[in-house]
Amino acid sequence: MTISTKPRTTKKAQLTKLLGAKAGADIATLSDKLGWQHHTTRAAMSDLCKDGFTIIGTKPSDGGLAKYRIHSEPAATSEVSNGA
């Protein structure tokens, strides 16, 4: 008997999807949806930046929470041939 399992979505993929929304999301919302503490969410966003993502934050003029979203993703890496 074979048990099929669906592929697991990583937290990084979930974060990327949430930050990819046009409206973006604030730290509290991201933390709540991912089950993380705020500092963990900020650290994961920092890791995305290290991976080549550009994340921009906007603070509303009414003094609400800053919203963050992905502005650009890393450039696709070209495959290097072995030249064998």
C-alpha cells in the first residue's frame, strides 16, 4: 500500500507569498499567520533580503502599522555547464 503525501509548503514560501501580495502585510499579521514571534518574522525578512529579494516598507500617514511587500525577486541564476 502506498501512502501519498502532498508536498509541504515551507515557512519561507509562505512568507514570500504573503509579502508578494500587492497590499503587502504588517509584521503583526505576518507573525500571526506564520505562528512566529515578531523578531523571528523580521529575521526571516532579513534572510529574504540576503537571498536577493528587495522588500519595501510603507508607513501610512495616519500612523498605522508599516506594511511590507516584495518589490523585486532575485535574478534567476544561470546554469553553469561542467564543460566536460
